[in-house]
Amino acid sequence: MILAEPIQITQLIAKVFDRLQLPYLIGGSLASSLHGIPRATQDVDMVAGLKPHHVKSFVKALEADFYIDANMIHDAIQHGSSFNIIHLGTMFKIDVFVLQDDPSSRAEMSRRELYKFSEESEQGLFLATAEDIIIRKLYWFQLGGGGSERQWSDVLGVLQVQKDKLDYSYLQRGARNMGVETLLKQAVEDAAEAES
């Protein structure tokens, strides 16, 4: 399976977040692949509620298997930005975004869902919901000038796979808040057209 390695690497980091009792979620193409149509991914996006007092334990738990820089993490926390961690065995990259203290980021974290890979599986991964992935991907699509075919096809994939399960009123509200209402309307139409 094209996602097996990224998932295994992501689980190593998720276990550390769980141990430190830090809220986290997975977004980006890994989440859209799990909610929609799977595709290979070069990196994984995670959002986490990291605070300065977590950094030492977080780095210590991962430094044997990952390139991880405590100064970069402190800087990201201070500026509300992101940092990356690189798995030494595969050079696979994980971008960790520090959880923002705004209503849409808080709502996204509170709505996250535990995704289990099998009935027997002990550990799952917390993913952004399908609705939040659609909204975020449309936002990044718009931010990039509307040229990313990957972002657009990820959105269509999630809409096609999840269509009957989606909370459309939340989707519309979120799209309005992020200024991507017109794009959402277009995406819903394109997804329906692709089905017919």
C-alpha cells in the first residue's frame, strides 16, 4: 500500500504526542488520502498543541530515529508557525504546525476523529475531519493561486468518497469563514460531474 511507510512513521510521532498528552491531528495529503482517494505523499502535515515545556521531552523521545531541532521547535512555538522532523531511516519529512488559538483551529482540533486501520489495531491516528480537510485544502489551493491540481483532486476525492456522510452546513460555514465559498461550490459540482 502506498501509504504504509508514511503511516508507520507518523505513528511513531503520534505515540509521543499521546504520551505527553498533547492534542494533535493529521491534515494534508495523508488525511485526504485516508478520507478520500489514496495517493503517494512526500511528507505528512500534523498540527499539535505544543508548548515550550514539552520541547525537551518531545526531542528526547524522537532524537534517536529523527533529525529534530529543539531551537527550531521553540522558534515555531514562539511565532505560531511550523517546524519539520525528518525520519533518518527513510528521509521522510513530517511538518508539524503549532496549534493556533483561533476559533477555526480550535474547532478543527475539537472535531478531530480517531482513525483505526483495522478492528484489531490498538493504535489509531487522529485525523482532521473530512469537512475540515476539504476547507483547508481549498484554502491552500486559493492561497497558491488556484494552480495546484493535487490540492484540487484531493478535495474532489474526499467529496466523492464521503459525499453522503458530510456535514454540508458545517462545510458551508467553514468555507465562508475561510473565504472559499465559491471554490467549495465549484468543487461540489466537479465531484458530482466526475461521478456521472
